[in-house]
Amino acid sequence: MASARPNVFMFSTLIRVQRLSPCSPCISRKIQIRPASSTSSPSPKTRGRPRKTAVEEDSTEIASGSSPGKRGRPRKVALEDFAEPAAGKSSAPPKKRSRPEKVTLEDFAKPRAVKKPGNRFTPHPNSPEDKTELPPREDWRQIFSWVPIHDRVSISNPAASEAVANCFVPKGEKDRVIVEAFPGPGQLTRSLLALPKERIKKLIVLEGEPKYLDYLRPLADLDPRVTIIPYAASEWDTFDKVEEQGLLNDIETLGWNEGVHPQLQFISHLPITGLGEQLIAQFLRLIPNRNWLFKYGRVKMNLLLSEYVWQLKEIPRCALFNELQPYADHFHPMPIRKPNEQTIINNRRIGVPFQAVALTPLEEQVIDPAKLDIWDYCVRRLFVRRATALDQCIEDLGPGAKSLLPKLNSKINTEAQWPFAPTDLGINDAMLDSYKGRNTQR
């Protein structure tokens, strides 16, 4: 029985050997012991996931000087390690790729060798020295290319400008005091001054772009009727400067029921961006309250605006509509590419057709000046969901607002006579506010 023990030991499959090495800490390793004869039966399979690294030994003893295999992630091997060097070529290591040089802001700040004519800093060689006359229309695109304004459209065709001036100030008018905003280089301004002098008594021009002012200031030197205000018409302080200089002191104030004002008139190009929409909305908003120029009476406004804004406001077209088409033949700046006629009126890009419109305040205003705060409240609340049907968003005015729908077609102030109308006319959420009726006891 004692002689059988070595065979049992040799046919043992896996044993755990623990040894201490002077050069390594205590390591626990599994060592596979092969049988002495190759014809012996194979070792049984072990259960579980095999170890990532199996160490095989030919004997049960491990040399005292040996060290266990390295653990961890194997070293990455590049393809160059397996490639053999070609015959006659040295096996020098490949050259490393050089990083691109860093680009600093100084590289962009370097001045150009040759400046193109017509930029913002150098005048175009075709720019006339005498600024009393405008350059030919075909040169506007180059001469005014350095003007840093891309939302301003100005009439450039002299014939069309003359027709617009005669339409805005027709025959029979006398001693008109005109406030002109956003004139650009002044083609329409020159056409207004070319009318018979008895028609226009004073012309107040509002322009804030310095490059356009170079072509407007000579007009004030030649004609005493012209006054240049070098400020943008989009700022309300500009109109305060007009009154501070006493330019409107000779304007007579008329009652609202005394007809259209025979003297004061407002003429303007409107920008093609959202600024133009805001301006015309503010102009119309000031009529019921009789502020701004309307404090002098029912002042007529003549505007040159894009088809896009015209559709939003649903303003009747002027008789000059056909004479101002197409856009590229009458206005500056000219579009770079030919616009698509199907989608041309659905955007604010350059090339959208322009309209000449006349706005005259009505004697009987739909909006009562005493209830203007109610009008503003309804507009602000409903404008947030302007793409939603009225019967679905009218609840934004307040709880129970759907009861107003059957009364909207009648000629009464529906919201003003609503007994449960909100008292807080701010733009905060009416659903979350403390709610009380305006006409109820509290």
C-alpha cells in the first residue's frame, strides 16, 4: 500500500503550492503536474472560468531563483515590430510626425499687402469727391459695400424715387414739415427736395450711419430747408432731440376730430429685420394714446416696407406697388442671387419686394385710450401662443375666458365688460396668480 502513494501523487491533477521567495511576497500559484507516462489517461476538466494566465511546470519543484510571470495588461505591439526591413534599406525608426505650428491672433492681425478698394477703411476710387450728387446706381454695390449695415434697404432708382416723392407729397400740398427716417444715402431725400418748394417747408432727416451722412450733410449746406439729425431713428431719444432743437415749435396742434394734419408728415424706410416689425408696431400702438407725433393730431405716415411686413399688418397697397417691382431694379442693396418667387415673401432677406404704403389715423379709434392697458394685456397674453387657435389659447387670459367666445363678433368691449376679468394685467401666469374679478366686490 505504501508503494501506491507516489502514483496517487503523480496522477493528482491540480495542487496548490505556496512558497515564500526572498525576492517576492507570498504568492499563491496553481501548478499543473503532468503524469510520468504520456499514455496515461487525461486529466479531468475543471469547472469554472479558467485563469487568464496558466503556468505549467515540468516538475513539482520550482527553482528558487525563478520569479512568477508578470501580471497586468500586455504591452501594445505595433505593426512595425513584425515588419522586416527591406533589402538594402536601413532599419531606422520611422520619423515622428511634426505638430502643426500654433496660430495666434497676431497672425490674423497682420495687415494685408494690398487693400481692396471700397472697404470700410479706404474709400472706393469711384466715390465722387462732390457728395452733393449720388454716384451712378450701378456703382452703389461697390461704393457702399463697406457700410456695416445689412438690414437697411434704400431706394436707388432716380425715376422710381421721383414717383414716390410725388405720391407722398402730391400736387396741391403746401408748407409740409416732413420728418424722414432711415433715408440711406438720400435718393428719396433728393427727390423730395426736387419738388416745387411751396410743397415742402422743412425737411428733418434722421440718419445715424456716418458713411451715409457724408452724402446727406452737403444737402443741408445747399438748402436751408434741410436739417440733419445724426442719430438713429430706432432710438426714441432721437425724436426728443428734434423737439429740443425747436424744429417742431411752429407745428400747430389740432384736435383729433379736426381732420388730418395739413403740415406734419412722417416718411421712412423700414429695416427688413425684426426691428422694422417692432417699429411699425410701436407706431400703430402710439396712435390711440396720442403720443409721439400724434400729439399734434392725426399725422399721416408714408412707409417703404417689405412684402413680409406688409402681409403681417395687412396694409392696403399703394398705387406705386407695380412701379416698384422688381426689387433689384429700384432698391439697394441688390441681392446676390435671384430670389425664389414662391418663397420670397416668407423671409426677411434682401430681395423681398418692397411696398409704398400710406397710413392715416382714423377719427374713431377701435381701441379706447382709457382701456389701452386691457388691450396690451390681451395682446401680450395671446401673442405667446400666436400659432394656436383662439378657442384653445383664450384661457390664457384667465379662468373661464372661454365664455367670451360667443361675444367676440359683437361690437362691444368684451374683455372690458367681463365681470371676472383679471385685475393683474402683467405678463405673469394668470393661472397661478391670486384671482379676483375687476367688477366684483372684494
